[in-house]
Amino acid sequence: MKQEKDFYLTTAIAYTSGKPHIGNTYEIVLADAIARFKRQLGFNVYFQTGTDEHGQKIELRAKEENKGCQEFVDEKAKEVKRIWDLMDTTYDKFVRTTDSNHKAQVQKIFKKLYDKGDIYLGHYEGKYCTSCESFFTESQLIDEKCPDCSVEVRDAKEEAYFFKLSNYADRLIQHIEENPNFIQPVSRKNEMMNNFLKPGLQDLCVSRTSFSWSIPVDFDPKHVVYVWIDALSNYITGLGYDIDGKNGKLYEQYWPADLHVIGKDIVRFHTIYWPIMLMALDVPLPKQVFGHPWLLQGDGKMSKSKGNVIYADDLVNIFGVDAVRYYLLREIPYDNDGILTWELLIERVNSDLANVLGNLVNRTIAMSNKYFGGVIKNPKVNESVDTDLIQMALDMPKKVIEKMNVYKSAEALNEIFTLLRRTNKYIDETAPWLLAKEKDKNDRLATVLYNLVETIRISAVTLIPFIPTTANKILDQINTKERDLLNLNMFGLYKEGTIVVEKPEMLFVRLDPKEIEKKVSELQPTTSSQKENLKETTITINDFQKIELVVGTIESCKKHTDAKKLLVSQINIGNEVKQIVSGVADKYSPDEMVGKKVVVVSNLKPVKIRGEHSEGMILAGSSKKMLELIEIKDLPNGTRIQ
């Protein structure tokens, strides 16, 4: 039976169609930091990850490479595991959906749902995205493409089994309302409630006949189980769930899951389809689903189709494991997308890791050896300047625990590095090199160095979940066994008389941007196809003159009924009023839009965006989290912009 200190944590399982990029890798690193933190608090953590190995895309990729599907996924699963291990992640179980026990249980789950009447046979006709392995209605498409990955969709019709989601919708809504922390961040919960649950759920297609690489429906073998019943079930089959009641010990100890860590793009599947499946199976629901943001390169999501993919092992080869872990956990906010650029990564390594952290440890150990032969003593000759540092050192772990209890790794790291910066300032304030020149200040000097070492110890203990190898190196260099997070409520546990290492190891070396640029250019050489793409993006004056940019006034504006980030505006461009759908709702309310004089691309081919007709585009500029409409002051409606 699950006890209070048993904590079950999962990531989404990685799809084995290719090598995971650094954006995929963020998830396993975040989950690992949470797992390590929970272990520090005394929890019995069970941390599961793995690979999703079935589907049409895999079948097609295997065929392209002239390999059998099992051979193909074996290679890809091995590569995923290699990357996860490279990133120093401490998972307990690596589950694969081709595991025999998983496949057997999925077949039983499908049959039970069918026998209960929750699954029925029908036909599906709609727009199908092979990349996402998902069907969409016409109104859900954006620019006639997949709303999730922007890839072309195709018409598809086939016999399929369907899951009656609507049977459990009211019960799920009640559960979400009664358990406000079930979906986090809150913005994800609001999206699920307003865009999917409250408007009404459509029945879910749960089998396919157009490909064979999946788990067969044992009572109708021309069908295979569609991705979500297969993939989502891993969270219970990996623990030893048995539909006949012969559950394994791990299932009995750890289910329900305490936390599913997933990307924001699959929140719907984990907070609607998955809990409804569990309700239908009479299985308790997970306690929380955290839909983390994306890691963007520059100003866009990483994808192989865009050619902007960066891989974790390439970054590690240049920067090292802990530097990459630190950047991922420090630069991606709790509920907003993070940005990865080479410049920012270099800056973080040089500023935070090499200077603030590395230089502090190096200076402190060097001064301890220079002035006291490496022996750390605490005569307790304190002055007022010590009080602030000591109080900050005592407060910091509490703040880190508070932040990490709600999985805000970036804010937790900020608290640690705020203390480290204060500690560097303490060195300047106390000037140990000047104290060393006065014999009667010897005890004061020893006290200062003790305060520095103890603050470094406290900081290193809190850094263990984030940069574990570096944190333990620091603790080794100051030669301490006091590494318990729960014992950081006292300042002074570092044992007097301890001798630090004679020669401190350099934790992080300052990076030369020019040298990194050379390595990056070798890593990502410009290919002939990329050069061709650059040529294709260059336009002539004649090309530009084809674009009709005109002044228009927004006469009315409303929220899109099916997409919270979209607004639908009626814009007077002089000789006509155009309806334009624009993705600016995060920045502007409908009331703020009305009356604005904007620049409109008036000769775009009309499209349907989430069911709303759009006849142009409003010009706006964006940079990171900023977005501004380009506004006109006095020019009349219809004026051509040239």
C-alpha cells in the first residue's frame, strides 16, 4: 500500500522515430532534478521514463531505412537511453512499449473497455497528420495544416474503434474543479477546461487498420491499438499493473502517480484521455500533471523539418553535462517557453558557473591553504557584516524547498545564486588579504574563511539536484560529509579542524566565444540545401511590390471561440471591411484592439483558422516575450504602405 513518503514520478515516453533533441532532453533533466530533490527530502522515489515504439511514422521510417520495425526501434531506444544516461539522470525504470508484459496488458485494457461498452466500432473520416498520428476536424486546422506541428495533413477514412469520452466528461470536470492542483500550471488547466471539456468532447479514435506496427486488437486482429491507449498505459504497466487484479508490488506501493512531467503540447492527452481511461478501468487518477513549456531555439520550436535541431550530446561535448543541465533548469521558466542560443549559454557558463560559483570556491580554498595550511577553524570572532550572510544562508534552503515543491527549478536556482553572489560580495567586504597582514586579526580571518566555507557547503548541498557532479565535487574539495538538505537549518555544522584540498579543481573554465563559434560551425556546417534555402528567402523589389500593405482601423474585435490566443477583428481598410484572425490575445484584449490603426497585408489568400475566415494579416513585431502591433497615427484607411 502506498505510504506518505512513496513518490512516483514519470516523464512522457520518447517517440522512437529519431534521436531526441535538446528540447526533448529538457524534460528528463527537469524530472531528474525533481527526483533528486524529493530523495533529499527523504522520499522513496520511483522514477520511470522510456520509449513509445509503435505507430505509422515508425513503420514508414523503418521501411525508408530498409530495416524491420523491431530492429529500428531497438536502435532508437538504445540511443534515447544513451542520451538520458549521458545527462546523468537517475531513473529507476526504462519502459518500452514493445515489452511483452506491456503489450499483453494493453490488449486486456482494450478488451475490458470494449466489454464495458466504452469502446465501439465505427468509421473515421477526417484530416490526418502522420507526424502527430492524430485526426483533426477542418475547423481545428491552422492554414490548412496540423495545429500541433504545422505539417500538411491528408484526407483519411477507415474503420476504427472509438472510445466514448463523453461518458466520463462530467466526472472529469468535477475532479479537476475539486482538485485545483491536478493540472499545472493553471494556464494549462484553463485551456483544457475552456477549449475541450466545456465545449464537449468528441469520441476518440483508438484503433487503426491502415498500418500494422502496433499492438493487435486480439478480438479483431485487422485492427491495431492506436497510440494513446498504448502509450499512456505505460505509467501503470511499467509498475506491474494487471487488469485481472494480480498487480505487482511496485504498483501496489507507488500508484497513483504523484507527478506526470510532460510537454505542454500533450497536456490534452494526459489530462483528458488518460484520466478518462483510468476512470473507465476503475483505477485511481494521478495526483498531478505538470505541462512544462518548450525550449525554443532563437524564436521558434526545434524540429527536424525546420533544420534547427540541437542535440544534447553535441552540447555536452562543448560545454559539459552540468553546464547543460544548469542552463536547461535555469533558463526555462515555470510556465513560459525558454530560449536557447549559443550566446546565452556561453554567458551563463562564464557569468554564473565560472565566475560566481567556480571562482568563489577556488578563491576560498586557495585562501584557506595560503593563510592556515588548509585547516578550517571557527574562533567565532563575528562582526555585523557576518549577520546578513549567515541569515541569507539559513533562509536560502527554505526558499529552494518552497520553489521545488512546486517544480520551479529556475526560481530555486535563482535563490541559490543570489546567495552565492552575496558570498562573493562578503569577500570584498571583509577583505581577507588585508586581515592577513595584521597579526591581531588572525582569529577574525579564520572566522571569515569558516563563514565562506560553511556558506559554500550549504549552497553545494542545495545544488545537488541540479548539477550533481559539480555539487559533490565542491563538497569533496571542502572535505565534508554534511550533505543533508534537511540539516541546513543550522549555520555551523561544518566540522572545525577539517582540512580542505590543497589544490582546488577548476569547476568551470571561462569560455572564449570565438572558440565556441568555431566548434559550432563544425557542428552545424551550412549544407548546400541550407544555402539554397537562403537563396530562396531573398526577394526582389518586384516580389515585394506584390505585397499590398494598407492602413486599416479595427472597428470591432472578439475572442476566438476555439483558441484562447487568437482574436477575430473587423478592419476597415478604406474600400472594404476585412475579417482577420490574429494571434495577439496574450498581449491585447478585444477592447484594447478596437480603434487601433494598423498595417494590414490585404492581398493574402483567405484561409480558415480554427473555423474562422481570415482575409489578411496584421503586422506586428515580437522579441522574446514582447509583442507590439505596428500602429499608424494619422494616415487614412486604405493608404498604401511602400
